[in-house]
Amino acid sequence: MLKILYFASLRETLGLGAESLDLPPGVADVGGLLNLLIARGGGWAKLGAVKNLRYAVNQEMARPESPLKAGDEVAFFPPVTGG
Amino acid sequence: MAARVQEADFDVGAELAALRQGDARIGAIASFVGVVRDINDGASVSGISEMTLEHYPGMTEKALEAIVAEAKARWEIFDALVIHRVGRLLPTEQIVLVAVTGAHRGETFAACEFVMDYLKTRAPFWKREVTPDGARWVDARETDESAAERWQARWEA
């Protein structure tokens, strides 16, 4: 099972802040998961169009090639704007 | 704890006093306070009436602790503190405090600026502004990215 989190404008666009998902067969990394989410269609297709989309795995900044395993916490969010 | 995320305001004087209390090695304290403005650069809107800060609980604290740890590794400083507020904030309110203690001003100034530059691009906070035209998420600024990158270049040089 993966825990997936969405933040800020992404959370609003998707209308969802968090979900749980069984690690789908064939999905080995963040990029693979992203493609799977985009393929849901509808509002999810917008994930592919977000400029400079950021990722985190287990609360550390990650990259599309970062590997995933069952139990991971994955987050998708726009570039940060704190400070 | 070198990093705190909280809704409540903070007292800069009290925080600086606590940070340096009883430490006679300290010859310099550099601090930065970020404040909510009622305008935003690079946009036609003015008259921001309020702002909401969202963050990623858990990751935010880890990211801030990591930035402070990196500052301590790069410069000869004694201690550093980051306080970042979240939730609803009004213009003129304090958002963030970065404070660094050290023996001399050069290292403490540099470390304080580094922590702030890295915070702007690596700590998971997002600002949402309410303007006369409605609410909108603040866009990241490329100047923030280049401000963070110059430390990388300096480190690798």
C-alpha cells in the first residue's frame, strides 16, 4: 500500500488531499506512479501539465526515477513558496 | 529543537535571548524576520487582505532541520533557529524568523542568509493570498531558485 498526498493548488485542482493505493504492478518509481495517475483522465490529466511539479518520497525531496516500495509515503506538490 | 512550525506569533527579542542564554562564546547574532506585505511583486494585484500558509506536516520540520544542519556543517556557527508560522496571516504580521549565533559576524551573516535562501526553495510551505480579485496561490519566483543556487556554486568552487 502507498500513501499518496497532494498539497496546495494541486490538492484544490484534484479535490483530494490524500489517498491510499496498492502499489500497482509494473510501477517501480515516482515517474511510473505519476503516469498511472495522469492516465486516470479528467482532472488527473492536469497533473502532467503542472509546471515544475515537485515530488517527495517518505518526506524527502525525490525525482521521477526515485524508487517506490510498498509502505512508502509519496507526495506531489507545486514549487514551494514559504518564507 | 532548531526548527519550529506554529500558528502563533513569536517574540523576536525573547527568542534571541533564549538562543544565546549563558553562552559566552557568542560574539555575533544574525537574524532575519520575514513579514506579510499587502502587495506582491511581479503581479498586477495589490491590496492583499490576508494570506494562508499551508505546509506538509512532518516533512516541513525535517526539511528545516536538514537546512540548519547543513548551515552548521558549512560555517563555523554555534547554533541556529528557524520559526515559521502557518495558517491565516494578515499584512504586517511576522511569518518567519531565522537566527544564527557565532563568534564573528561574517559567518553568522552568511549562514543566516543561506538558511533563508534554502528555506525559500526546499521547505514545503505554500502561500495563498486573498486579493480584491479573489484568492490565488502564490507562484514560485525564479529569483528564489537562483538565490539558492548561488550557494551551491560557491560550495563547489
